[in-house]
Amino acid sequence: MGRYDFRPLRVRQTAKALFDTKRNASLPCWYDTIGNIPPSETLARPILRAPRPKGGKKPSRMFQPLPIHHPEDKLRSEFFGDHPWELARPRILVEDSGNDAKGYDWSKIVQPGKQLDGESVVQRQMWLMKHKQYPKAKAYDVARREFYQHRHLEEIRQRVAKEEALSTGAYFGKGPLEIGMELEDRTWESWKAWAERQIEDEQQTRAQMFSGPQDELSAPELEEALEEVQPAVSELKEAQPASGGPALHP
Amino acid sequence: MIIRHFALRHGRRVLARNFQPRRFLSSEVDAIEASAENSTKQLQSLKSELNPHVPAPAASIDPETHATSPSTQITSSLAEQYHLFKQQQKLTGKLGSDISPHYQPHTLLNHPPSPANVTLELLLASEAHQGHATSLWNPANARYIHGVRQGIHIISLDVTAAHLRRAAKVVQEVSKRGGIVLFVGTRDGQDRAVVRAAELAKGYHLFERWIPGSITNGQQILGRCQTKVVNEKDEVVPGFEEQLYERPVLKPDLVVCMNPMENYVLLHECALNNIPTIGVIDTNADPTWVTYPIPANDDSLRCIQVIAGVLGRAGQAGQKQRLDAAERGDITYRPAKGLRIPGEDENKDSFPEVDAEVRKILHEKESLENADDLADKPGTAANYESDGRMVHVTS
């Protein structure tokens, strides 16, 4: 058999052989169809890279696909190298008809139906270099400044729209600070519950470890003891030194 | 300036609200009786203010007739309502922004493109050109690859379009000859495209899992599926039920697979049983698994919808050709063998020319087709699901 299975490609020959040897009573319904519309050639590897005249690349590379380059690739990498956060902005990648780019006119940087982004700068720069014969750096500066201006206006529009919405009663949900405070409160409460549990456990183990008689005084006993001590204290002539803590245990 | 803005923004609302002056700590405090009296007065005035705005209670619904009671039914006639609606439309129709035509995902399912409408732009927009990372490629696909871009292979769209048209032609011819076409797409999200294609082509669909052995061991797996006999106009002919019990299980005549990487078993079974296959071959798939590869991106649902829609449309055209021919009295397929007209003498069976005679009768009266309703098999072949579509036996 070898590595490849060519049975799918040879269905017609197989059907013919089966019919000729009377294994099958009739030919399948697709027999003529596949005869008229044969499958394409497969496993053929065309030469995709012209071999270099002298030395250079390995001959096996001749059958590998070539990388695709466009003139705006360099401009794009330059712009996004200078403005890396432009890549973090959300972008619509869905094509409408596949001909979307044909409706754009890059004599202006703003296009109806396309959001303003780094790609606009690159295309505008290309247009300036091609139609106004600007040098690359000048075209970049012009396109960049237009981009900054429109981005600035866009931000103002967004801010005003938000203010208007808020003033007419819109609610945009909780802010980051509120959410943060809520999370902190929740963590604090859970810590509190945990700490109370810990204290309880500790008290229980302590009570279990100490098995001697409990010598704490009840309230009437304590009063009795106080009454016993008080005259003795008041009889003393000297001022009492402030020795903290109760000295009342009998 | 701030005050002016404030007046602009809030002025109307503030004026509209007849607010009470705030009571400060320093202000005089009423006696309790006085304040209670005040509050009752306020309540009454509020009530009188609110009452005219209370909407009329909704009409009660009669539980038996499910209609509102006649006293509360809308008095204005339908024509008046329509005129009102038209007037409103005239007033407000031109307001708002104009939406230019744009991509709507459902249109590919509701109105799939026909093979003549396949353009490179359509394939580009549906991301048919994006292959896999260059390290994952199968070198057998080198013919279909246009180049390398940002680490992935780009499939050349002209090759895709050519192969898609060729596959559509095959589907059309097989449907015209009354073959069984099975559409398979077992990845998430491919189900609707596959079902729609089968609906158009009057074929079958599979979107859950290929039960291994459904072709090679079909008698065990699909043996209990219901089959039926239809004539050339796809009308069911009753009376063949007993004869259909002994017939072998039906096999597809053409299998269209949207994700060959996951369905190797299916394609292998087709190869073993000499069934031609059509498959969407991405740059990491092996094109020798299928008879007719369509090099395209099998990970994009939009691309799968385009391809399934095109093939479904082709099948629809083939079915239409077959039914038109049947109207004219031509039969484009080979009628089923070994079926007796119900009610005929059984001992005719012993005659050697019975097949030919049955065929002759069939040609004269009604040609028989055997239909397989695979959906009725419980459990094992639930995913075969077809809504009673008819299929022709050619064996």
C-alpha cells in the first residue's frame, strides 16, 4: 500500500473493475459524472521559488511557499512601534463584501464606515507618498498629526456624549472604585468570620488543656472579698502606689 | 458659564418638578399635629395629581375564547389604524441615519449563494484564504498555497473557487441522477449550514458524530431504519413494506465532509466502499483522504456556510433538473431492481426475466425508488435525522 491511500481518487477505476469482474451488477450512478469531471491532480509539488543561480539556498526550499510582502508593511511596523497601545484598541475585522477597501478615498484620513485607527495612518501615508510625492518622514508626520487631531475630536465627542447621557439619567453600572470597595468588603467579612472561628478554636483547646479547678470568683464572692480588703486599705496612711491589676485574690 | 449650562441642562426638569423647599435644622419645627395634617394634605394632593395619569386597566381576557371582552375592544377599524401607521411612517421614515448594506450572518443560511455567484471577494470576506501555521502544513497542499503571511499559509482563492465549482458540478450531477448525498459537518456551529445544504439538495445531514461502521457494518447499525418507495415525482408508493425488509441497507452515493480532520473514519469507510467524497481541505489536512478536495479554511464558520450553501444550491439545481425531466416523462436514474409490484402473482418470481419485466412495467406505469428514512432509527442513528426525504436506490 505505501504511505498514501489512493482509493478515494480511484473510485471510478475501482467501480469499473468491479463491474467488469461481475462483482457489481451495475455501474454506480456517479460513474459517468466522475468520468466527465475528473478529480484534480494531487500530491504534485510545483516549484514555488526560482532557484538561485549561484549557491545560496538549499534545493529543498524550492518547493516551499514564498513569504508575501506588501509595501505598507514597513510603514505599519513603524507606526505601531511608535504607538504600541494602538494595538490594544478593539478593532472590527469582519469584511462586508470583500471589496470594502475599494470604497475608501485616502485623500482624507476619515473614511465613512471605517473606524479611525493605525491602519488609517498607514494608508494615508501611502497615499501622500504616492500622490503628493512627499518623502516618507514628511508623509508620516502629516498623517500622524491628522490622526492625533481626529482622535482628539473623537475623545471630546465621547466625553460630551457621556456627560449628556449621565445628565439625562443614564446609568453605566458601577465604577471600578465601587467594584474594588465591594471586593475589599467581602474579603474583610470573610476574614472576620475566619478570625472568629480561629479564636473560638483556640479557646476550646486552651480549656481542654487546663483541667484544674476553676478559681474564678462569682459576683457575690467578689463583693465579699472586696469588703474584707477595703478597711485594711483605707487604714493605710501612705498614698497607694498605682500598681495596676487587681490584688484581691484571697 | 457654569450657571448657564446648569440652567440649560437642568432648568426644565427643575421647573417641571414643583419641589418643596428644604427644611433646615435652623428652621422652625411645626407641632406634631400640624405636620401630620400637612402630610395628609400632601398625600391627597399627590393622589389627585396622579389619578388622571393612571392608565386604563388592561382588558380582561375571556379564558375560553382567549379574546378580550367586547366592551373594551379597540374601536378604530383596521383601515384607520393602517392609515395612522402610514402617516407615522411618512413623518418619521426619513429620520435617523442611513445604513449602507453590510454583512448579515443569517443571509448566508437563508439565501446561500449559487455556484455562479462564487467570487473571490466573497471567499476573501469569508476568510477562506487563511490556512494554518506554517509548521503544521501538509506538503501535499503546496499546490493550493499562495504564500506565507505572518506565520500562516495563505490559500490561493482562485484555486479554491475552481475546486468549489467543480465539486458543485459533481453534487449537481449526482442529485440529477437521483444519488444519495450525505452532508457531514461535525464541528460546533456547522450544524445549521449542513442542515440547510441537505434541505436544499434533498439529501441527508450529519452534525453530531459519525457512528463508526455505519457503512461497513450498516446492517447492524442502520438495519432497522425505515425505508420507503417513491415514484419519479417523489410521491410515496405504499405497499412495498414487506419487500423492503430484506433489502440491504442503503449507502450514500456522495459524501460531502466539512471537517475531514475529525472524520477520518467516515472517509476511510467511504474509500473502502468505493464512495466518492468531497472535503474541505485546510493546509494541515491530507488531500488524498477525499476524492474532490476544496482547499479552504475549515475553521471559519462563514467559509463553511458559503461552501455548504453553494453545494446545497448545486444539489437543488440537480433535483430540479430531475423533477423537470420526470414531468416530461424522462427518468434520469436507474430504477430499483428486485421490487415486485404489490398484488402481482408471487410465482412469477421463478421466471428469469422477472427483473426486466418489472423494470418495463415500472417504466410504463411508475418507476420505483426506494426511500430510506434513516431518522426513524432510535438511538444509534439519531443524528441522521431527515424530514422524510426520499432517496433513490440504485443498487
